[in-house]
Amino acid sequence: PDFVQQAIEQSKAQQASAEEKSSQLIAEQQKQNQLSQEMINKINTLINVTGQNKTINFSGGLLGAISENAAAEEKRHGASNVPFYLQRH
């Protein structure tokens, strides 16, 4: 009878240990799920904000962009679009 009781006690202890370990694993999984959800939310926010950005038109590559910028600056400062040395005098 002692042997049977000892086996029952040992089995109960193992079951309790397994249940505790299972609870720990579930808690860890829930924590990971929460972190994953936070990461997904941050990525979605980043995608949405990026989608709202306006594209910059670089027609004609870098030279075109420099020319457009120069033209805009000339308009802003009232300078002539034609360089002085190319103007007819």
C-alpha cells in the first residue's frame, strides 16, 4: 500500500510541475503575441505615414532637379532666368 501511495504522490507532483510549466509557457506565448501585435501596429503606422508622403518629381535626373531648383530660386529672388553673359546687350 505504501508503494501505491508513493506512486500516486509522485504522479501528482509531476502533474503539478507540468501544469506550472505549461502555465509559464502560455504566459510567455501571450507576451510574445502582444509584442508581435505592437510590432504589427507600428509597421502599419509606418506604412500609412509613408503612403501620405508626396513624391518629389525629378524629371531629367539630377541635372533636371538642379535646373528646376535654380529656376525656382531665380523666381524667388527676382533674378533673370537667362545668365548675364548670355543676355543680349
